[in-house]
Amino acid sequence: MTVPGRRSSTFTRLLRHGFTDPSAAERLLDLPDMSSVRGDPVLLDALGAASDPDLALRGLVRLVEAQDPVERQTLLGTLVSAKPLRDRLIGVLGASEALGDHLARHPHDWHALVTYEAADLHPGVEEFERGLADATDPVTLRIAYRRCLLSIAARDVCGTTDVAPAAAELADLATATLRAALAIARTAAPADAAQCRLAVIAMGKCGGHELNYVSDVDVIFVGEPVEGADESKAMQAATRLASHLMRICSETTIEGTIWPVDANLRPEGRNGPLVRTLSSHLAYYQRWAKTWEFQALLKARPVAGDPMLGEEYVEAVSPLVWQAAERENFVADVQKMRRRVVDNIPVAEVHRELKLGPGGLRDVEFAVQLLQLVHGRSDATLHSGTTLKALQSLAAGGYVGRADAAQLDAAYRFLRAMEHRIQLYRLRRTHLVPEDEADLRRLGRSLGLRTDPVAELNKEWKRHASVVRRLHEKIFYRPLLDAVAQLAPGETRLSPKAAGQRLEALGYADPAAALRHLEALSSGVTRKAAIQRTLLPVLLGWFADSADPDAGLLGFRKVSDALGKTPWYLRLLRDEGAAAENLARVLSAGRLAPDLLLRAPEAVALLGDPEGLRPRGRDALEQEILAAVGRAETTEGGVASARGVRRRELFRTAAADLIGSYGTEDSPAEADPGALVDRVGNAVTDLNAATLAGALRAAVREQWDDTLPTRFAVIGMGRFGGHEQSYGSDADVLFVHEPREGVDDQEATRAANTVIAEMRRLLQLPTADPPLLIDVDLRPEGKSGPMVRTLASYEAYYRRWSLVWESQALLRAEPMAGDADLGRRFVELVDPLRYPAEGLGEDAVREIRRLKARMESERLPRGADPTLHTKLGRGGLSDVEWTVQLFQMQHGWAEPGLRTTRTRHALAAAHAAGLISTEDAQILDEAWVLATRVRNGVMLVRGRAGDTFPSDGRELGAVGRYLGYGPGRVGDMLDDYRRTTRRARAVVEELFYGA
């Protein structure tokens, strides 16, 4: 008798055995039907060993209650006396609510768990076919299928079989089920069956002999007419049989469903015919198939129907599979598909996604399949559709390091075991790790984690996912280092041919040169070589993810040769997480940034500093440059120092632009392309202004110490004045001076011209640093006019002779260097010209439109595609800028916001003033930003300026990557550019030309 207020001994024992609700369990054990086993310690121990003791007991009670009295005593007696049945039945009931439901509906099926013979431990297709032999319709097939599934689940949860054999058994059961379903379909339509030969080819996990508990069963159907039959009618008959087979397995009945049969991997997917002849399959694969389709065919295996036809199909497509790695953009296609899979996962589920998330099952499968396709061309031992067998073969052949393969094998087995247990609970197709505490507890216990199941499960899951994340890329690259390294006796390595094949498949155009670079970087026993061997597998992956892996690796070798003896360089790359990835992105994205870096490799330190990529303001730059000029002993030395600062800052700007455009593993790409454009424009403009200030100081000091006989100012024009410069932009300027008191005009003008000539000479001296060209063609009278004028001369010229185009050009005028007061007075002088009171007259508007039309017809280079020319083409920079400038000249007198030198600011002001609609403003802004980014991208990629897309395929791909287009999407980039600029041109026609 239990004393009131005290727990019964049964309650305590239940609690100790892992029950979470001992009171409910005690009530269940007190039921009359359970009286004979209520206190049996053996049964309690078995329940306590289950994944979920509460669930196991509830399922057992339901099963016992469903028996007739005689069968009930047989079940309970066998349960207590026979350990194999006890472990199997309680194990299944504690892991699967769905199979518990099945046993409650079909209470005699517990007998399927009694048998414990050697043959029962490893059943194959024949045993499962016998288990399904009595099924005559979809309902009885489902009942027999669940009965067979009971035995697989029992061996799985009891540990009698491992995750890999369990997956193979599930595939064998699927094979037997497809055969049974086809037999039912044939019986229902004997006339159709008589007309055709039909083969069912398993794909995906079923084909690979590694099926889940609940998964789509991917298939392809191949049909042929029997001798003498009409092919068209035979294909229709085969299609009806195949459709019926799919319905038999997929449709929901009173006994539920088995699994969906998915035929979407067939040629043309769901848009293609369900059944094709063998010749039709081959014609498609030889002409139209994409890379992913050959990757899918890796796992093709005939499972049902006409065995000879199935074998013929596999033999015919197999050579095509192993030629896939020779296709153009092979690796890019595979990686693009992997990215698309990840991108389609809802953000809220990524951290729970066991299959498709980072460090998930798909990462292992993709890596293994990619290596199989690359090396299976010349090594038939790799021709396995099963992931773990293929991984074992890759390790045996030296294609993957043995230690890496062992870690991946363990991680894959653990993740698959998690997936199996999650699906087994309710027999639902899911790859999401549950969030509920009770579900996590059951899952952890089912994997043998008993001390603290939830914490241990999360720890083990994260550990294995981390291993996969770290290794799934590295396994491509580490064996490449072994191929050029001295290995211990008995170690297997990639042959030079295999290493070359892998590099070529990964996008390297010159594999032999790449191997030489790897050998030079990683050979030897020095600490430097050891660090390089650690870094290179990761760096090679980042290089391969770019448009020019060869350039990235070559650049890395050059930087390493230059800095290899400095103690901080390799330490920076090893210890500063972002530095190595940033360097890889910069070196492989084009020519400009690596060229700038290699002229002063120590600038690589900027890539490891969180603040290192932030642009410096003009004041700080000017202060540094003027200080350098002041310290220099010669004029040339001073400007050389200034140009060195400019080169370093150009690298900083280019690196920040590239990294912001590409993004990194820890930081996504900049979402606002306009912000990237503004950042580059402001940074380069500030840098060039500071450089001009330094050159001006040096030129003045050479003859006049620090005081020139005339006040002197540099006025920025064009993109310089508009803060919209690119990496290779000239500095468009006007020079203005004003003689100091007591100095005559001739002496002052002579001094000003001398300073200008010296500034231009110093900034163009042949050195390792990029020159800064000064362009004064926008001065009054153009090339025919004087290089510099006094402020009074400008005033006289503009009052008497100024043309409308000169007023338009002055919209960009902004002081950049020299005498600040003189610069301010120059701006006051030109403001009435560029923002005329009451706006422009009709004659002036007509003249601006005439000039624009003439420029479009005369200045576009011969042969240039007007739809792709960023400056003068349709909807390009010129179209947008002239439209905005027309608004400024017409309305700037009344709208202060329009009085700016910057195109985007003026466009925003015109919109704010109601002069342009929101939609039109967005269209023009988008086109201007895109055209500017294309120009920036061309300069970064080619190392020289250009106004149109490159013609070289690799360079074009690199510009695409800079703009955010993945591999193989160059066509999308060009289409998007044309679409964006076409819309902009329509707005320009309306707003500028008044169409």
C-alpha cells in the first residue's frame, strides 16, 4: 500500500527508467490487459532502453488491447521470454509512432518481428519480394510494405544493422515494391502489357542503394515495342502502365501512401514524355542534356520491368556520364546547382536543414559526385552510385586524403542516422531537425546519447556539420598539394595526369602552370611551406570560385615570393579569418587590383584590418601627401611619394569594391549597387584631389618656396567635379589664377603656366605607380585657348563669348586644390551661367538637344553596339546625365537642391521637387548606376578603361561575377543591361527630347 503523499515504488522505478510522465505510465501498466507483465523487471528494462519509453508503452498497450484473448497471452508471453522480439518490438514502438499505429491496425503483424535467423539479418530484394507476394491491390501492397518496413526499422533501432545497410535494405524494399506495383498494373491492363517492353530505372538515393525511410523514389521509364507492334501505340501503352505504377505507390488510400514516385529526372523533366525509347533517350543526352542530368545518371540502376532493356539503357548512357567533366563550365554548372539548392531554403529553416543546409548531407554528396565525374573518366573503380562506397574508392585511389575521407564518412553516417530517426517517427518526408524538446530528447536517445540527450545531440550534430563544411571543399584541393609533395612511403597520391584533370575541371586553364605554382609554394620542410600547405586548399577553392583561377594562383605566388620572408604575412593570412579570403577575391577578380598590390605587396596588410578597407577622407589624404612632399629632398621625390600614396589608396578602394561586390563567407555582398558606385566615386575623387594638391605644392616649392606670385586654384570638371570618377579616370580641370598685389599680369601668367607644366610632368613621370593625367580640354576656346586664365579673364570671356555647352559643362565645376577663396569666387562667377535666372530659353534647349543628337551620331565608335556602350549608347551615362543637366539648367535657379555637381544627387532633387516621377527617377538612377558599375568592372578586370563589355569570354565572365552574376550567366547579364538601358532611353526620349 502506498502511503498518501509518497510516490509508489513503481512510479520511482518508471522515473528511473527514463519515463517523462511516470503517472500516465503507471496508469497504463495498471490496466487489466497488462496485469500479467505489470511488474516484470525485464519488460521495464526494455521500455527504459527505448528511444521514448512513454511512446513505447503507449504503443504496446494499444497493440495488446487490439489482440484477441488467446493472441494477447501469446504476445505477452513471447514478449517476456524472447529477448529478440522484446528488443525489436519495444525498440520500434519507442522510435516510431507511425509503425505503432500500423501495428494497432494490423495487430498480427508483430509476428514479423519474431523471426531471428541468419538470413533475416540481411534481407535482399528476393526476401522482400516474398514479403509482398500476396499483395494484389494498392491497399494490400501498403499493408505488406509496412510489414516489411517493420523488420528493417527493428534491426535499425536495435543496432543489429548500421545506417548504410539499413539504407540499402530500404532501397531493396523499394525495388521489390516497384516490381509488385508494376505487376499489379500489368494485371489490370494485360493488353497494354502485351504491346511493350518497359524498364524502370531507379535514380537518386534509390538508384544509389542508399534510400531514406520516407523519400521520393526517383525513376526514369524506358520503353520499346514488342516485335511486330506499332511504336506509337506501344509507347502509349507503356505510358499508361508507368502512370498506373506511379499512382499505385503514390496515391493516398485508407492505408495511407507508400512514397511518391518522381519521374522528373527524365529528359525535359515534367515537360517531356513520361516514357521514351532507348534511342530517344540517347538522342536527348547527346544533344540537349545539361551537366546536372549526367550527374544524376551516376546513380542510374535498372530495378523493375524488362531487365535486358534496363541493362541496355545503363550501358548506353554510362559512357556519356563519364565524359561530362569534359563539358565547358562543368564545375561551374555543378556548383551553380548546389548554390541554387541552398538559395531556395527558407531563411528561417537554414539552421535546421539537415540535408541541404551548410555542412549537410548534400555537401558530402555533391563533393563526392564531382570528384567521381572528374576522375571516373580514367578510373572505373569510382563508378559507384553509393556515396560511402564511392568515398571509400576515392580514398583508396588517392583522390581524397584518407584522414579527410574517414572524417567525412563518420559525419555522413551520423547525419544520415539523424535523418533516418527523424523520418521514422511519423514516416514523413522531412530533413528538418525538430525544435521541440521532447522530439530532440527522443532523437538523441535513439542515437545512443543517454546522459543529456538534447545537449549531446546538438553538440554532435554541430561537430559533424562543421567537419563537413570544413572538408567538403578542401577535399578537392588537398590532394593537389600531395601530388607535388614528398609523401611518406606507402601513401597514395594523385598522379600528375589526375591532378591536371582535377585542376582543369575546377576551371584552371593552365593546369601544368598551376601545379608548378603549388610545388613552388608548398614544397620543403620550412615553417613557411607548412603554413602554405594549410592555407592553399582553402585558397584554391576561393580561386576556383572566381572567373580567373589561374590569375589568382599566379598572383598569390608573386605576393608570397615578395613577402614570404616577412614574419607577419603568412601569420596574417593564417590567423586573421577575413584576410586570406579577401586576398583570394582580390587576386582572382581581375588585373587592376593585383597590379596595384604587386607594386607594393605590403598593402596586403589592409585586407586583415576591419577598418583597412574603409576609404579615407580628403583631409587625411591631403595631410599625408603634403607631409610627404614637405619631407622630400627633391620635387620628383615628393611627387613620387604622393603617387605612392595614391597607388596604395587605389588598391584600398579597388579591394573594398571587389569584396563588397563578391561578398565573403562571413559578410554578404553589398545589396545596394548605388552605394558601391558612390563609394568608389567619392574615394577616387578625394584621392585625385589630394594628389593634385601635393603636386601643386611640389611644383610651387621648386621655384618659389611656398608662395607663388599669383593666387592659383584647380577647378574640377566632368566626373572629377561630379565626384564620379572611376579607377582610370583622367582629372578634367580648369586652372584659374589671380596676380598677387604688386605682381604684373604677365609674370603671374608665366608663373601659373610653369606650375601647370610642372604638375603635368611630375604626375606623368614613368614610374611603377599609375599616372594621373590632367585634361584641360573643357577650358574656354578648348585646345585653342590659353591653359590658364585670370578670374577677370574668365569673367570677360563668359560674359561675351560663352556658348550653351560651356554653361552645361560648368554644372560640374567644383574647386579641388589651391587657393580656396579663389575657388569659391570662381564658383560664384559661374553660378549665373549654369543656373540661369528663369531657366533656359527655347533656343538654348533646342541647341542642347541638337548637340546631344549630333554626339550620338558622330562620337559612337564605329562597330560599337549602341545597346551595350555604357557612355554613348542607348540609355547609358550620357543619356541620363544630359537629361539631369537639362533639369538643372532649367530649374536650378528656383530649386536649391539641383545646384550640385553630382548626377544622382541632382536626380534625387528633381524627384523631390516634383519635376520627375518616382518611377522615371528610379529607372534613370538604375541605368546610370549599372552603366557606371560596368565601367568600373571593366577597369578592374582588364586593368585599362573601357566603355563597353569585353569581348574575351573569361574577362566578360569576370565582369559578370563583379556585377553579381554567377558562372554561366553572362547572357543574363547582357539581357538585363539591355533591358535596363532600354527603359531608361524611353524616359530620356520623353523628358529630354520631349517625345
